Amino acid sequence: MGAFMETNVLIKKLFFYFGLAFIFMFCVFLSNQFILLILGISEVRPSFLEYLSFLPILLPTVFIMGIPFAVCIGFVQFLILNENKIASIKNKTICIILCFGISFSFVSYIISDFILPQANLKYSNMYSEYVSTDRFDNLEIAENNPRNMNSFTLKRNIDEIMNERIVGYERNLNQFKLEFHKKYSLPVGSFVFSLFALLVSFLLKNRRYIGLIISIFSCFIYWVLMVYSEIFSLNYGKYEIIAVWFPNIFYLFLTFILFIIYKKKTVRIRADG
């Protein structure tokens, strides 16, 4: 009973630190989305309420971006600050962290594949009212935009493009494949960051602020890799799978390196003891 209560308390603390990190990332990405929106439609001078009308539509994008980074920052802080309490139930804590990493990945996928496409389509339609006079043409363009499709529609379009092979099909194929793999790559990032958070916390131990700096910097590097690898793929019209999955591959490799360092450190400590 005591072990159950202790585990329950730790899970609540895990949610607390994740929640704090998510609020931080939510504010960062919401601000970013609003800045992009203002830069795009400020010339037509919309009212404050008109800007606010975009808020519900921006939320899925903010959630998708915020969840994996909140996992990185929140999990690292939780593990470092509660190191003494989880020492006796280390294996159980690892299982809890990985289970929550998988759960957040699943939630991110649901939002990415079932909610985000509809939000993107509505955003495109509302945005076009401020930047174009031909709503019909813009509606057709928005509906054919791969960003506004779920994975099933994207897969169908990919198959059709590959079968038809019309002039310039490679670039269209690249765009659709990019969006298809993005439906999975960013949600998987939550699980990748849960592994990364475990190894970072094991190596740092009680270095709270260093852990915070490393986790925030890691989120920034992941975002840079994600953005520029996608730009690289769009410019060359290929390598979409490598481009989309590269940030996760990079952090899995980095996690593996940290695991080797941790194992060597553990062996050295046991030998000295």
C-alpha cells in the first residue's frame, strides 16, 4: 500500500512538471503562430476580435508542437528533482516514464491526424478572406493542400501520383510524402524525448538548472533540425523520409551515446566502491 501511494504521488508530480513545461511551450508556440498571422494579414487591419477568432484554429498546431518539447523539459526536471524519491523504485519509474512517453505520442498522433487537418483547412479558408478576393479558387487550393489532409487521404494521393506520373510529379510526391511522414514523426518525438530525458537525468543528478538549460536547448536543436531538414527536402524534391525522421534519429543516436556514457560511469563507480 505504501509503495502504491508513493507511486501515485510521483505520477502526480510527473504531470505537474509536464504541465508547467507544457504551459511554457504553449505560450512560446502560440506567440509564434500569432506573430506569423499578424505579419500575414496586418495590411488589411483586422480588428482585435478578428485576430482572436483564429485562436481556436491555432490550438491543434500549438498542441502538436508543445507536447514533445514539454515531455523533454518536464520529464528531465521531474527526474532530477525527485532523484532521491525514485531511487528505490527506479525500474518502476523508468516504466512509468516510457508509458507516458508512448501515451503522449498517441495523443499527439490523434490530434495530428484527425484534428489538425480540419483546423488547417479552416485556417486556410479564413486566412484567404484577408489576402485574396477569389474565395472559390482559394477553397479548392486549400482542399488540395497536403497540410490539410489526414494520413489516409495523403496515402491515397501518393498512390495516385505514383500511378499517373504526370510532368513534375516528383515535387508533388515529395510534398505529400513529407506531410504523410510528419503525421507520425513529431508524435514519435514524445517517446524519443522520454528516453532522452531518462539518460540526461541519470547523468546530471541534482543539477536542476543545468538540466533545464540542456532540455530547453535540446528542444531548440530539435526544432531547427525539423525546420531545416524539411526545407532541404522541399528544395531538392526528394529525401523526404530522411528529412522528416532525421531529428528523431539524431536524438535516438544521442540517447544511445548517453546510455553508453552512463553504463561506463556506473561500472567505474562500482569498481571504485
